[in-house]
Amino acid sequence: MALGRLAVTVDVSARVGPLELQTPLVAASGTVGSVWEFARVADLAAYGAVTIKSVSAEPWEGRPVPRLAPTGVGMLNGVGIQNPGIEAWVTDIVPRLRNLTTPVWGSAVGNSPDEFARVSKGLESAGLSTVEINLSCPNLEDGRMFALDPVSSGAVVAAVTASVDVPVGAKLSPNAEDIVAVASACAEAGAAWVTLTNTVWGAGVDIETRRPLLSGEVGGYSGEPLKPIALRCVREVAQALPDLPIVGCGGVMHGKDVIEYLMAGASAVGLGTIHFAEPRAGRRVLEEVERWCSQNGCDRLDELVGSVVPW
Ligand SMILES: Cc1cc2nc3c(=O)[nH]c(=O)nc-3n(C[C@H](O)[C@H](O)[C@H](O)COP(=O)(O)O)c2cc1C
């Protein structure tokens, strides 16, 4: 009798604070359109959750083109969070999300705590069961990104958690000088998890035209080179705040990147820029995660969370 290697059935479910996810993969905001179009090309069952593009209280026009620029490795974007505003979003988009079986996470953005709260309330009233708040956005009061400052980040989270009942996650920026202080302020204000991270600031020049690659000059740099930066944030927060759930995000291309984020302390992992080159990446990445687990005798993904061994 030939004794082959026994296939291990892997439990790929994940838990992010109060949220139970079927898989650890989360489609990152702004990289899967309004979700319903993405659902026509990708297998949403590969994801534990998919996140909408951030929505603001009023319509935002976004920046002029060019606002996306591949840079060889990674990608620059300066879209300026173009969106139709919460009222139009609820009217036009919500009916198209009704038949989806994968949980859809809301994403709120604003220029003041009140605006964040208004949008989050609108997302909750529209039936979304979770809201992620995108703190990489300028505060009208001082023009600085909320995510750079623990006090203003905490004020946004407090305003949102006071106005909705659904779990609220805070999406932070790798540009913050002290990511632990910002994460800690968000947790104290009631965030159920933090997403680490949004894009890092970057810029580029087209040497033929001598113009900046983006109309806004500086934009968000994402993709493969972001991974070590986001992982550094995950490690710092996981060590300082071990009870705060983390969604790791930045530069995931393969299943092994997901394993790395889980070991570093994330409970779930976002996929963003990969979707522009490979819209069906979620299914492939999930299969790679399952294969790695089978080959390494891991039958439950949550065993891996924070399993990094210190030197
Ligand atoms: C074109 C583009 C648009 C994005 N728009 C948003 C957004 O509206 N809200 C948000 O929270 N993050 C937004 N992001 C950030 C991503 O959700 C993600 O955090 C970031 O790109 C890092 O992950 P990645 O390296 O896998 O892309 C955007 C990213 C890209 C590339």
C-alpha cells in the first residue's frame, strides 16, 4: 500500500475583533471599485470581506489626471478620493450590493470628525455591517492628515463610535511618526481594530516631459515595496498593543506574504494594488495560503497569528 502524504484540511477562517471572516483576505478600499463591478470579474468567495472605495459627506471631484502612475515596482496614486458623496452612494450603489454574500465593509472619509460620523451613520443605515475609517485625509482645522496625530485620530474614532453601533476599524498611515501612539488613541476611542496600512507618500518625475508623474505631485505609493514598511507598523503595534486586532495591508502579491503578515501579528490581510494587474488574485493567493499550510502541518490559520519567534 502506497503511503502518500496526507492532505491537511485547512481552516482558513479568521477573526478580527468581533468580526468572523470566512477567509483572512480583505479586498482593500479603492482597489475594487464600488465592489459590484469587481464581483463580475473576481471570485468574492475568496475574500472574508471586500471594502468599498472611501465615501465622504459631500461629493468629491478628485484630482485632475494624471493620477495613477506605475513605477516599475509599486504604483503611485493621487486620485484624491473621488466619490459621489454619501447620499448618491446610497441611492446608486447600495441596490447593486444587495445580492452579494461576502460581507462588504464601508469606508468613510471626511475633513472633520462630524463628517466622518455623518458618513458612517449613512453607511450603517444603508445596511453595511462594518465601517472602516480612512484617516489618511486632511483635517480642515489644520490641513494635516488625521492619521499623523493621535489626538485628531482619536477624536474621529470617538465621533464615529458615538454615532454608529456597528464595529468600527481605523485605517492608519505609515507616514505617522509614532504609529503606536495613533493606534493606541484609536483603540481607546473605541476602534475594534486597526488596518495597517494605507499608502506611503511618494512622488516621481517623467524625464521625457519633465512633469511630475501625478498632477498632485505627491501621492500614495503602494504595492510590493510597501510590504516591509507596513510590516514594521504591524510589528510595532502588535508588540505594544497585543489585544488590538490588526488587518495588515501593503504589498501582498502571494500567499507567503499573507503568512508573513499573520505571523507578524495581523488577524486578516488586505489585498490592494495587485488587483489592478490581476483582478482574480484573491483566489490564487488563498490557494497559495492553503497549500503553504498543508505543506507545513498547519490546520488552522489563527494558529499563525503573532507566531513570530523573537531572536
Ligand atoms: C488607486 C488606489 C486608490 C485607493 N483608494 C483608497 C481609498 O479610497 N480609501 C482607503 O482607505 N485606501 C485607499 N487606497 C489604499 C489601499 O486600500 C491600500 O491600503 C494600499 O494601497 C496598500 O495596499 P497595497 O500595497 O496592497 O495596494 C487606495 C490605493 C490605491 C492604489
